Amino acid sequence: MSKPVRRRLYALALRTFRVLPAPVRRGLVRAGTPSFTVGAVAVLRHDGEVLFLRQPHRPGWSLPGGLLDRGEASGEAVVREVWEETGVRIEVGLPSTCLVNEQVRRVDVIYLIDLAERPTVTPGGEAQGFSWLRLDELDVTDDSTEEIVGTIR
């Protein structure tokens, strides 16, 4: 097929797509694109140390956070996850950064939160333990935590 014919077919497809009802357009986009999981992660910092958790489904240390529920904003998700896993109430503004790992189709929305006082941490939910560590003291982590730590360093 020649280049001009392909261009005309593409333009026709776009015009047709534009007049479809919004739910049909969204369905077609979702069917034709890869899906990603989206998580929100908190990096809680106090006095040069970061709060890390022990969780049974992850090797080594991890950061508080988890997957967004359907329709949930990342800020709401990170506040909820930190509360569930640590018993700590936080307030967040805009995310500090996002990491996209296309190999495993994961997006992590990262919130850096500097705490004026060290909070009392009560592990809950999936968290079984915690420690405040300097980044250079961190030893074993899972791949996603290692990516996040590399980014915040």
C-alpha cells in the first residue's frame, strides 16, 4: 500500500474514531494499549533517615504505599496506605516524581514527605516491622524499592 493511501486511511480512521461515543472510544483505547498497575509510595524522611517496612510479600525493606483503588487519586491512596501500614497520618501535596517501569508495566507515584517530628509507628495491614534507616545503611530490598531509592538519591 502506498504512503498517500495509508495517510488517507489513517485520517479516515481518526475522523471515525472522533465521532464514536466516549465509552466506545475509551474501550477501544484500552483494548489496544498495554495496561499498567499504578501505585503511590511515600518516602517519609526525618533527621536524615527514611521509614522502611518489612512486608511478607516483599524481600527485605520496602517503602509504605500500595496500589490505587479504582477511581482513587494518588494522593488519597498514599495517605490511606501509610495510615493502614504505619498508623501515621500524613498530608501530601503534589507528587515529587513518577517512575515508569515499562518491562513490568508499573507506574509508581512518589511522594517525598519531610517530617518535623518522628511519629510513633504502629505496623499494620501488610507491614510486620519497620526501621528508620539512612539510605546508605539500606541492604536488601525488592526491585521496585531499589528503583525508587535510586531515584531519590
